[in-house]
Amino acid sequence: MGLKGLLKLSTAAVVSLTLVSGVSTSANAVEKLKWKMQSAFGSKLSIIGEVARRYQDIISDMSGGAMKIKFFEPGSLVPTLQGWDAVKAGSIDAMWGTAGYHVGKYPALSFYTAVPFGPRGGEFLAWLEYGGGDEIYNRLYAENGVFGLHCALIAPETSGWFRKKYNSIGELKGLKMRFFGLGAVVMSKLGISTQLLAGADIYPALERGVIDATEFSMPSIDYDLGFYQIAKFNYFPGWHQQSSVGELLMNKKGWDGLSKQQQAIIKAGCGDSITWSNTRSEAKQFEAMAKLKAKGVESVRWSNADLDILRKAWDEVVAEESAKDPLFKEVYASYSSFRAKYKIWKDHGYLD
């Protein structure tokens, strides 16, 4: 073959490769998406706010800029605790928060954020994905026209901020306290008046005396919210939230209308966010505790006797709520069954 023939063959090959490359690029292109996502936590709030804001960038980076899930600060589109209704109605595309914020709809949803005297993160996620927890979660959400993904995981919280030092849990009776989830039901049983407030609303309520005490999250997050300026006694351990799971809540029609590639990117972003938030939350707490100590905060640990009182109250709450709420009973049965089976691995595989 002469030079002319080789040139023709080479040109044809280049054209062929270009066409194949073009087809491949077109086939792999991510479809465009533009969603509004309001967060329950401010972007400057350590970890739980940071991870929500970070998620916006992850989705954009993984999709090559085609997918935009725009972060909005708490309350900028809808009131924080009304995220469920707004997402269900399609007023907003997504809400970053936690399933426990929907307890006004279904009290049992608190199980999908945190459980009193509950497991560490690994065991918690294992129950959700492999122990039947998500089967109930997905069914309930589908029935309500929403879709959820677990999208964050944080280390233990503290059990509260108080203006004075208490020698026993019984001394809290009569206090007005901001408290979250199933732990709030336990505290109410012990005579504490509890209410759920969104993060941004806690400090002013504490400052004005609307509440006497509060719990919210881990030391680094509570430091950002400035509780130490009013309350100097921070109690441990966070018996009510040994680990906490965050949620990306979406309109179900919106989710179902996505391509498989778009759904895969959103799910992958949540997996990355779980790893990042869990690791960062474990790494940052001792630094925050040192800063709080420098501000005059005393870290206090409840006695084993006090923890036994709280555990007994939790057992009573489980019995009472299960008797009156079929969904609560179903979720708890799934949760407790998995934990009972997991225990043989926990007892043999881990140090005490």
C-alpha cells in the first residue's frame, strides 16, 4: 500500500475513533438537574451544617457540574420543622435534616435518628441496611409521597447544658428543657417539661428563660451555638444519642423521575457524607472540650445510678408506646431483634 493509501486509512481511523468517542461521551453524559435543598442546620455549624453545605459541592463535582442541588440556610424557604410537608407537596425538592424532626407525623421516626441507650454507628447502620430497619422506613416514606436517604452519621452527643450543677437526675424535675426525640419522652416521664426547638432557636430561648436547660449535639456543635455563655455545666454521656443519623428527604415523584445515573450520584454523595461526618465528628470533640473548659465550662458525668434510672424510664416508654402505636411496636421489634442477634458478635468481637 502506498503513502496515499496509508493516509486515507489513518484519516478514516481518526474519524472512526472520533465518532465512537463522541457517542461514548454523549451516552455517559449526566443529565442536568437543578434542585433546591433547605438544610435544618446552618452552613457554619460544625459538622452537621458543614456536611450539608459540602454535599452541594460533592454532587456538582461528581456530575461534572450537570447536577445542582443548591443548599439553602435553615428557614430561608420554609420553617425548619415543616420540611416534611414542604417536600411532600413539592414546595421544595429536598430537605437536609433528620428523621426525628418528623415525630409530629410519626413518633416512631425518632428511631431513624437516634435511640436511647442505642448502638454505635456501625451497628446502627447495620440494622438499617441489613436488619430490616430500612424496609419499614422506605415503605412508610413511599406511602407519604417522599423518599429518604441516610446521609450523615455523627458521634455521641452530650446529655445537656445546665445553669447549675445537679447531684442527681431527680433534681431536674420541673425544669423546662429543649430535648430531642425519644430521649425527650424519657425526660418527660421523669418530670422534666420538654419541647423540640430547631438549632437556631435554642440560644434565644435559653437566654430569655423560655427554657431552663438544653441538649442539642456534640461539644463542637454546641460550642458554635454558644450555650457556654449561659450554661456552664455540660453533662455526659449522651445516653439518648450514642450515634445519630442524618437524612436527605426528597419528593418521591422527583426522585422517581431521576435517571439511574442521577440516583447513583445522589446515593454516592450520601455515602461519602456519612464517612466524612462520622470521622470528623470523632476527631473534633476533644479540641472543643478543651475550648469549652477554657470558657469556664465544667464537664460532668451522670452516675451509674442515674443512668440506671434513665434506662428504666426508657424501658417503660418502650412498653407504653408499643402498646398504643403499631408502627412504634413494629420498628422497635425490628430494632431490638437485630440488636439481640448482633450481641453475640459484639460480645466476642469487641473489647468492653
